[in-house]
Amino acid sequence: MVSPLNQQLSARRKNLWYERVMAIIAVANLGLVGFDLTYVMWRDFWLRGTIAIGPVSFTVPLPPITQWYDPLKGIEPHRDTQKYLDTVDKLEQELQQGGIESPQVQARLQDLREQSSDMVTTDPFKVANKSGTLEKIKNRVREHIYGKNSDAPSREAFKVFWSKEHLQKNVREEMQFFNQQIRPLIATNYYRSIGENGEFNNLFWILDAPFVALFALEYLGRTFYLTRRFRNLKWLDAMLWRWYDLLLLIPMWQWLRVIPVAIRLDQAELINLDRIRDQATQGFVSNIAEELTEAVIVQVINQLQANIQQGTLSQWLLRSVNRPYVDLNERDEIRELTNHVLKLTVYQVLPQIKPDLEALIRHSLEGVLEQAPLYKGFKAVPIMGSIPSQVNEQLVATVTAGAYDAIVKALEDTQAAELLSQLVKNFGKVMVEELQKGKSIEEMESLISDLMEEIKVNYVNQIDSITEDIKALPTRF
């Protein structure tokens, strides 16, 4: 009997196998799209198989790709340049049959001189956006006839090349030069037909249609599966679940198919896009966090400012005095908080700041005693001058020690603690009542409103700084 865990592993392996097959098909389709988008640009290579690296060039043996793919792109040989090459082929045949002195050869040379003049004048390469190729042809013929750095017209160079006087010197070498240096360049020219929509004819959809049909069926099947598995999921939501697969079905902007292909390869565990995903997520989250946090904080501060300006603070203070206090847990939280703060202050804080406290009391006491004539008189006596300072030091030590002992004893006394708690309650009540008198509450509201405005400005600047720091953080590798 197969365990549920083994069933899950088996299902996962099958699903992973399916994802990998579809990912490989998507890669093949993307490769075909890339080949189609770059075919016209790289047609010279697919035609000749020549790769040039600086002065060095070599030929790669290729199948007749241009013969297969040119019809899909609406590419056909240009009539003028193809006629030119056919004329050269006939000239070679006539040279073999009758020699250079035959009347047929003389007529063929005259025809080539006229076609060369027309080619230089009309530029049949312009239609294929290959005028640079014509310039290369002209330069090679001019250099072959007149040598380098010559300014002679290329039309005259063609006339000399296709003359009996020039060819009869060495017909074989001259025809070999043309076939190796000139013919491959002329052969790259083409004519591309235009459809009724004003665009170049392109039958790539014939090759792309089977892939699109397969992806469309898979997309509908996934959508149907999701709606069956999740009953509350609507068809539109299920279709948006894998929105990126829609890019495989769009006939335009085909280069966007790289997005679903990359995602499929990642899902099939054939590549790892964690780094890219982290980088994109980090930038997206930081931007959203900045906008959201800034909007929420500013909105809260604005609301508090509006409430304070409308007198909400005074109304709240008034209600806090008049309304009855509701005790939820039969505990005196104010008393416990007061005791906790006092114990922390007395046992932890005061012993550490005792030197500072004594220095403050000493300074204040000396300021009072300096005004007394008797104290000044004692300090003026040579022998008795140090007595006031000693008395002052002893008095300060006695006062601080006595005050600290009194506070500790009061804190440890239960009745004193209750009196202190009552003092805190009455202090708060009286403070609220006094704040409601005069213009104290208005001044406080104005100050608090201005303070919140400063907090808002400084907090927004701080948020921007933090966001920039987050964006600068490196992603994990």
C-alpha cells in the first residue's frame, strides 16, 4: 500500500516533469522568436556563413537557411542585382566558348558596363537598407583598378574593369577577383515585398501558431483546473493567477516572452532566479513601504492636529475630571506604577547621581550664604577662613543623607505609600482643573500643534533616508 507521503512525492515528480517539458518547449519557441527578430539583421551571415574578426575571416558551413526562410519574410532576389550576376555568369560561359575576342563577349561587356553605371547611379541596395554594401563594392573595384587612396569615380573603375583591354591581361584572375570579392557582396542584396497594410510581409505566424495553440490550450486547462480545485475562485481571477502566460499568446511584442520563459524555467528548477526576485522585491517593498508609512503617519498627525485645533484636548480633560472611573481588575494601577517608579528612582537612580545632587545643593547653599555678612567675615579671618567651607560640606552631606534616608523610610512605610498615591491622584486632578483656567490650554494646544508639524516634517525626511538605505542594501547571493 502506497503511503500518502509517497503519493505526494510521486505527484510532485510528475508535476515537475511536466513543468520542465513545457519550459523546454517555451525556450524553443523563444529561440525561434529570437531567430525571426534577428534574421534580417543577420541574413548576410546565414547566406554566406562568414565571420570576420578584424582582418581575419573564416567561413562556417551552414545549411541553405536563406532558401528556407526568405519566403517567410517576403524576401526575394532583387531584379537588378540578380540580373547583374546572371549577366556575369553568361559572360563566363561565353569566354569559355569563344574567347574574349568573340562578338558575344564584346556585347556582354558593354551590357555589364551599362548595368554597372546604372547600379552606381540608382543604388538598388537602398531598398534593403544596404547602401553601405554598395559603397564597399565601389571601393573594392576602385582600389583594384587604380590602387589605394584614389579619388577616381567608381563608374569609371567599372568601365575599365569590364573592358576587353583590361580582361585580356589575365581573364582568369580578374574573374576570380570578381567572384571572391564582389559577387558575395552583390548577392546579399534583396527585395522585400510589402503587404496592403504598408508593412513588410512576414509569415512567421505559420511557425508560431502551433506553439501559441499549445500554450493557449495549456492556459485554459490550468484555468479550468484552478476553478475546479478552488470553488470560490472565479474564472477571471484564475486567469490572472498566471498572467505572465498571456505574453506567450500575444502576436506582437514577442520579445516579452522572455518573462514567462524565465519564470517557467525557475518553476521547473532549471534555473535559479532568487537573486533577481530578491532585488525586485526589495525595491518594490521599499517603495511601497515608504509611500504607505509616510501616508499613514502624516494622516495620523494631521488628524491629531485637527482635533487639537478644534478643542478636543480641553474637552477630553474636562471629561476625564467629571466622568466616573471604571475599575476592571480591582487593582490600583496608579499606586503600583507610582511605587514602581519611586523604587527605581530611589534604589537605582539616586545613588548614581548623588555626587551631582550634592554639587547642586552646595552651589545653591553657597549662593545663599555669600549674601550673609557674618559668613563673609569668617572667610576673611586667616585662621578661621576654612571653617565656613568645612561647615558647608558637612551641611550638604547631612542634608542629602537625611533626605535620602527620609525618602527610603517613606517608601518602605505602607501608610506613606498610600498618602503618596493619594497625592499623585490629587495632583493630576488639580492640574487638570488649573489647566482649564485662563489661556493655558490654548497655549498648550498651539504648542502641541506646532510640535506635531515639526515631527511630521522631520519624520518624513527620516523615512526618505531610511528608504534610501534599504535600497542600498545588497541582495543575498
